[in-house]
Amino acid sequence: MTVRPFLLPADPLDRFLALYQQARDTGRWWEKQSNSLRHACLALVTLEGRPGDLIRRLRRTADELKSRSGMFSPMQNAMRYVYAAHLMAIELSPERILKESERLKQMLKAEKLPRSTSAYNIVTALVLLEQSLEAGGSARISRDQVARMAQIYRAFKEDHPWITGGDDLAPAALLAGEPGAPRAIASRVESVYQELRSFKYGRGNALQTAAQLLSLHPQAASGAVRQFDAIYQGFRGRGLWMMECDYDEVAALSFVSATPTTIVDRTLDRREAVRARRWGLGKNETFSVASSLTMLELLGQAASHEELAAFSMIVRIQAVIQAQAAATVAASSGGAAAAAS
């Protein structure tokens, strides 16, 4: 697999602050509190270009997505900024993602998979398209890709019939790019899930998402879960009120080879730096931003070739988390509270 190039900024925090400030300064009033715009700016952190130029490209791409879509499409709401940022990262046009998401819808129907929301289908299409590009293929989703993803999804469904749904399509697509039989891939996810349960983490959809991500961890299930638990308990020990909605962010941080103490300290430091801007972001939003920036910073300091080679996969995992979270916000009128101090 060919690793796509990306820019590793010297200071991801400064890069994000500059991008988000530029987006706020040039945006409409309602965008200033948009979860989607924050997710988009995080996705832009690893792209080359001046903040002003990147934000202008983001808006042009988002506007084109909107103009090409129907009135009930998720492209009509702020989610289009997340999709636009991801298109910029993989150098695809709005026309291509819209065509491929429609093709994917038909292929999912042929595989007899349950209908999902347009938002989840688009995120899934982005994952599959990036995999196709990295494998040296064209910007087109293949039936073989979808068939393999469908096998993994069905295996998820066998293990957890009541909680597996449309939000599991993108993780299934992500895992479809990994070697191994679909049932074996799902079995590793289930092994991580049960290991997390042994640490008394509550069963459900949030835990399944964490298990799907942690199944990609280079360590065995037990080692990956121990790292997850050490980070999670580290945040709790520092006074944060951790919730199930924080599982995915902690799972992503678990890929960093730094000590749990270093990860927790850096995240809390970056959280305070974001809060100091007085942008009116809540505790959940500042924790999400800080965890993403911490992952970029600490992975960027990795010394070994193996860690650096894995960097592209970790960035993709975090991108999926952010897009899925934004899709959930767009599809729901409410959500659970996250880390609070």
C-alpha cells in the first residue's frame, strides 16, 4: 500500500488555532459554534498552504458540494465542511464523491445491507476512495471493496445484532483495507470488546466503536486495552468526568507510544490553550480538539521507522472518528456530555 504524503506541522496547536481563527473571522455568524467547522479545521492541519488560502478553498469546495446536491442532502448543512476538508486531503472533486456515494448506495443495496443515512454513506465512500487511491487504483470504489466491507459488517452484526448499524459501515470499510479473513478481523474486534468489558467499560455502540479502532493497534488486544485504560483512568484521576462518548478519542490516543502520563498532561495543556481563546467552546469540544492535536504532536515525535510508517493509518483513523462524530451531531438533536472538569 502506498502511503499518501501529508504535512506534519512543527506545532499542530498553532496551526489549528490559525486555521480556526481564520474560519471564524471570515465565516457567517452561525458557523462560529459549528462542530463541523471545527472538525474540518482539524482535518486541514496536515495540509500544506497558508491558513487563509486553505479556508478559501474549503469554502469553495463546500459551496460546490451544496450546489450539486438535493435539498435533503447532508451537503445542505454544515457537514459539507467536513466532507470538503477530506476531499482536499485526498485531492478529489466534489463531483466525484457525489457520484461515488450514489454508486455506493446501489452496491450496498445489492449486498442487502440495511439502509443508512446519507451522512454515513458519504463518510464510508471517503474511506473506500482513499483506500483505492493508496492502493494505486483509480478514484472509484470497486465492487470487491464493498463486498469485503459487507462481509466484515455482517460479522459485526453476528456478534452484536442490536447495536450494529449504519455508523459501523465506515469502520468496516476502514478494516476492509487490512489483511486477513473478514471473520478473523471481526473476531479481533470482538476480542478487544470483551477485553474492554473485563475492565468494566459499559457495553454498547460507543464501546464497539472503540474496539473497532483498537483492533488496529499493533499490540495484542490485552496490551491495547491496558493502554486505553491507563489513559482513560489518567484523565479521571486529573478530575475529568469521562463518559462513553469519550471512548473513541481515548482509543485514538492509545496508538501514541508515549506514556499515559505524558499523553494526559499534553492533552490537558492543549485543552487549556484552546479554552484560553474564549471562543465559547464547551468542555466536550475543547477535549475533542485537544486530544486530536495531542495525537498529532506525539506521533510526530516518533523516533522509529515503524511508528512513522504507521502515521498515515493513525491520521486516517482520527479522520474517520471526527467525520463520524460530526455526522452523529448532524443527525441527532442531542448528545451525551463528554469530558468535564
